[in-house]
Amino acid sequence: MLRAAVAAKTPLGVKAKEAVEKGELVSDDLVVGIIDEALKNSSYEMLEKRDIKFDKVKITGRWIHPSSGRSYHTKFAPPRTLGVDDVTGEPLIQRKDDTAAVLRSRLKVFHRQTKLGMVAQLHGEKPPKEVTSEVQKVLSS
């Protein structure tokens, strides 16, 4: 959802992109706003209809072809030639937020916030209305 908001250049997506490019965490307010926008656009319903479930996220190792947005991963989907786009032969880039150093920083913040009770565990596999209700309950408490 975050990537989609950035690509669509929504106002929240632009703010999120600025934070990401600085290597910062995207604020909770921005994430909640982006989730709210996505729910309005029925993203969850589209995933549900296609029975798409996520159990892993590729955090580091991702490389991007800037002009097309094609994505590669050093371990899971490497380009034929390291650092080079398969289609155009142009150089690939690694986003500032896709480095091990940024990941370590984000994980430290995550663990600190989790210990402070600032992170809630929700069940995202539930129907969209139930997830929305859970998010609203957590944010209002």
C-alpha cells in the first residue's frame, strides 16, 4: 500500500517518500492515512478475491530499474548480470531505505516501540471491515 501511494504520488505518498529517502521510518499517522486510502479503494478485497496471502517480506537485497520500476532481488530474483537491468542493460539502483543499515535502525525503533506498548498486533487476514474496526479500536485506546 505504501509503495502504491508513493507511485500514485498521493499527498500522503509524497510525504512517505520523503521520509523513506531520508532513511526514516514512515510515521504512524502517514501509515494509517495510507491504509485508510487503500481501504477506500478496496485493496484488501482485491487480495481476498485472489486468495493472496503474505508470509514473508524481502527487506534488503532489492534493486530497482529507476525508469521502469522493475524490481530485482539479489537472492530471490537476481538480474542476469549483477547491477544491470535485464531488459535495457541500464544500471540498477538500491533505494536508500533498502540497506542493511537502515533495516537495523528500523528494527531498533520497532523493538523499542514494541516494548513501550506502541505497537499492536492485529489480524490482517480478517475481512476488511473487521480489520478496520480493530485498527480503530487500537488507535482510540
